[in-house]
Amino acid sequence: MRFPMNGASEEDVLGELEDKTGEDLTFDSGKILGSMCTYPHPFAVEVVMRYIDRNLGDPGLHVGSQRIEKEAVDMLASLLGLEKGYGHIVSGGTEANILAVRAMRNLAGVEKPELILPESAHFSFIKAAEMLGVKLVWARLNDDYTVNVKEVEERIGDNTIGIVGIAGTTGLGVVDDIPSLSDLALDYGLPLHVDAAFGGFVIPFAKALGYNIPDFDFRLKGVKSITIDPHKMGMVPIPAGGIIFREKKFLESISILAPYLAGGKIWQATITGTRPGANALAVWAMIKHLGFEGYKEIVKEKMELARWFAGELKMIPGVYLIREPVLNIVSFGSKKLEELEKELKARGWGISAHRGYIRIVVMPHVKRKHLEEFLRDLREITAT
Ligand code: 0PR
């Protein structure tokens, strides 16, 4: 498509957009079952629209917004068991993980940095490793898909800059044995980064509801940084990720001087320079609006729905659960996985097919009636 010489009317342009986005699946259709995103909360949408012009890349201009970002970071830190945290609202889990690896690398100061991480880690760590010149040392998983802590220990060497544990894995929503990883990190004087991009907005509430899930946050002393994404279960519009560090030195180790901005000499740690203030404000607003109890209600409903769905799946011949769900993610396999996946997609289902299984994420937009429809299709396909 060429850059147009003359402009068209807003109406025409919008008409064309409507046409073209007609191909998109929408969250309100109930067909998106494999995504970690959801339709954002209407209040968060309102906040983003109202403050759409705020740029946290030049905090001297938007002093109030910068203060609000700090308060949002403080509230996330407190949710994660830390009185005072250091960090940022960033573009997502990828940027948060890159920043965490960058801090570990910079603080370690070794020549050939190595990072130990579970085989279940998100591919954002591969990007981080490539960009930062860090070698990834993979640790295998146990039968329950948590990382094998003994193997993590065996992988520790002179060049190790840190360890990664996952609280809510991408494929299965499994929570690693973070308490043991934390002990290990303390024993060896290494930082532990916890990727709770998904789990961060689920686990604290699920634990309060009585679900038996391992501790995963700053209450464990070995945990030095946590990724927690408001644009997943936090119901904030994309982009909204979160990186929280226990100590200031982590943030300082990745801060670059921007000498000429409105606020004078500014130290900038994020990958992005110009970055949306509106989304950070929406994080703040959603936390204030829903509060712990509000998020707990959402998590309660989705955890229960996920367990009901897992029970229904078990009764369908030809498909099997990969493991009992830990969070609101249910993954199942089948002997004829590829055919099944193709047929489900042909019927309009937005599912996420991983190596060996199909992942269903029971996000806030996913209702029981959608899952019932999905199960009907699944029964029909597997019966033929
Ligand atoms: N860490 C974990 C544990 C993740 O699951 C993800 C993303 C990330 C980090 C990276 O987060 P960002 O994508 O925000 O940078 N997990 C989802 C996935 O790969 C992302 C996603 C979201 C995929 C919506 C599909 C989708 O429709 O499955």
C-alpha cells in the first residue's frame, strides 16, 4: 500500500478500518480462549483515553504522572510483600524480563554471563539473552512441570549471574517451587528473578481464597525482582507490564543518563524512551478502583470456572489433561492434536497450540457459556 497523496474523510477511513478489522477475533465474541489478554476494564479504558498524551519518557513535563507511576509501583510491590520497591510500569512482560536480566548481568560483572532458567520459561528470555550477550543455561522440569531445583543447583557456576523461577508458566500456569529456589539463591549469593507476568495478578488473590499455591514473592528473601503484568489479569489496556526490584541498586545498574530533558538530568532505566503515561495511570486507577477484594472476586470466578472446565475435559474420550490446573489455565492433549487444533480453528476458536497441547486461559472475558460451546465442538470433533 502506498502513502496516499490526498487525505480521505474520517468516515471513509473508519469505514475501511471496520472492514479490515472485521477479520479480527474480538474478546466479546467469547471465541478467544487461548490469550493471556482480555477486554480491558471500561474504567481503565476511560483513564487511558483521558490521559493519552502523557509521556513518562520526559517525567519533568509530566511530574504528576511520574508520581502516579511510582505509587503504582509501590502498590504492586506491596501486593508482592515488599514495603518499598523500585521499578517501572513498562510495555509488558518481555520488557520487564529483559530489564531483570540486564540488572542481573550488570551487577554480576562477569565476562561470560550465564543465566539459569527453567525449560518452561517464556521466549522473552531468549530475546534478552541475545540482546544482552547472556548465555542461557536451561534446567529440566519434574513430572509435574515445575523446574527441577536440584538440576538448577547443578547448573550453578562461576559465570552464573542469577536464577529465574516462574510463577504461572506460559503453557500450563504452573508455579515453580520458588521457596526452594529462593533458598538456593541465598546459599549461593545469587539473585532470583520471578517471572509472574501472568501469575502476579492471580496468585495473591488465589492464596487469599485458600488455594494451595507455593509462596512466590518478596516475602522470600532470595527473590530480588518480579515481573507482574497488569495487561494480563490486571485488566489494563495493552501496553502495561511491571518490573519490581527489591533493592535500588538493581534499577541504578540499568539507568542511563538523559541529560537534556525538562526535568534536568534524568536517569532512565526502561528500554523504551518515550512511553505511555496513560497506561501507568490506568494501572494505578484499576488497583485503586478494584482493590484487593475486587481482584479477588474476579480470580475466584475464573479459578472455579477453570476447575469446572478441567473436570468436563476429563470426561471427553480422546482428550486428556496435561496436569491439574494450578491457576486459571487449563491445557489438554490428544492423540490427534494437530487435526483437533485445525478443526477447532476452522470453527473460529482462538486457541493457543503449544508443543504437545492446547492451552485455554480462563480470562475475565471467558464465560461458562463460551466454554460450554467449546466443549460441544470438542465432543463433536473427537467423536468423529
Ligand atoms: N512471561 C510469561 C510467563 C508470559 O506468559 C509472557 C507472555 C511473557 C513473560 C511476556 O509478556 P508480553 O507478551 O507482555 O511481553 N505470555 C503470553 C504467551 O506468550 C503472551 C500472549 C498474550 C500470547 C496474548 C497470546 C495472546 O493472545 O502466551
